Amino acid sequence: RLVRGHLKDNTWTDQQVIYEAPHETYRQTRHHYGCRIAFDPEGYLYFSIGDRGASQHAQDLSRPNGKIHRIFPDGRIPKDNPFINQQGALPTIFSYGHRNPQGLATHPETGTVWDSEHGPMGGDELNILTPGTNYGWPEITYGRNYNGAIVSEFERKPGMAQPTLFWRPSIAVCGIDFYRGTLFPKWQNRLLVGALAFEEVRLVAVEKDRVMHEEVILKNAGRVRDIETGPDGAIYVVLNNPGTILRLTPIVEEGY
């Protein structure tokens, strides 16, 4: 489900369900949830659902698993969603062929929506989302299963999009956000990328649809679950193990 509500005096109120997956598609597995949310400049709401451990479902348009969905914030479905008129397809689907999308972020200037998603052992991806696009999982991948077995012998196939960037070995990429504050002016519109296994925050320079450079700006503080630019321009980093929130600000040297 996806719900919305109000915060009044630090209390959650007025909850409304704006999306609910068909109950017959529910699974008992406890991994690959996806579960990220982003808005674009036109007011559309995007959210991710992982493949829930059933990789073949990512290619099945009758199931919500392994997809990025697009709706309005009140739950209405946009009339120009790519599969809205396709028989048997769920009308909320925006793109498919995703494994476990763990980050969604909108570029402050272009309005494009980017996703980061876990590959298996290798093959973590960074993608620019476009309507109706098949991102290939599990038909194409740059990773292997955790036991070393081959998921697919193909890294490319016609009609399936290539990632803008992939990481091999897997860094366990997680939350992402485009920096849009004033405390780090040289980092404007650069992509902040968190990593669980590598315990990193990476700063990625992008030019339109290309990745130009990446560097590590935080290392070994803990498993980075999510990352966000605060209204004060600081960078907030959510860690798992330890369960901590870090606030990153520039170093101000004495005498300046």
C-alpha cells in the first residue's frame, strides 16, 4: 500500500490509502521490497516495488513486482501512463524489469527521475527512468547469484535499456538524492549515493544522461540506508548498524 496523511503536532492523522496492490499478487517473502517515493516537477508521484524474490515477475506487466509505478498524489492514474490501454497490464506501471529499486530522486534542473537498484552479486545499477522502458531484469544483468550461479548469460538484449552506471562488485547501493543546498556550492545538482555493504556516501557528477565522475565523501561510518539534502543545506545520512543519523556540513577552518 501507499498512504498519505497529515502531521499535526507531531501526530499522524487523516490517513488515506492512495494505492493498493491487487491482493492476489501478494507474496510471503521478506526481501526485495523496493519502497521508495519521489515526485517530479509536474506533480506526478513515483514509487518502487521490488521483485519480492520472484525475478520472473519483473517482466510480467500483470504484476506490480519489479516495477516503478506512477500516479497522482491523490491516487488517480495519469491517462498517459505507458500501459494504461494494454490489456492485462497494471495501469500504474511506468517502467519494468527492475530487481530491487532502493533509491529514487528527481534531477533539480531537468526533472528526470533516477533510480538506484540492487543487483545480485555485482550489477548494482543507476538508471534514468523513461516511460514504458524495460530495464531488463532478470533477462540481462551485470551480476551473478550469491552462490556464483549465472542469472543470465546476457548483459545486453534489443529492447532492454542499459544502466547509466553499474557497480561490479556490488556496493549495495541504497538511497540517492541530488544535492540542492547552498552549504556545498560546488556540489550543486550532483547525485549523492549511499551504499550499505561498502558503508559509503558517493558523490556522482552527471551531465544530462551521462555519469562523468564519482568520488567517496564518507567511508566506514556505518551502512548507509538513505541520504537527503536538508532545508539548511546540510547532508543528512541515515545509517543502519549503528542506527544513527549523521549531519554533514563543511569544515570551517579557524581564522576564516
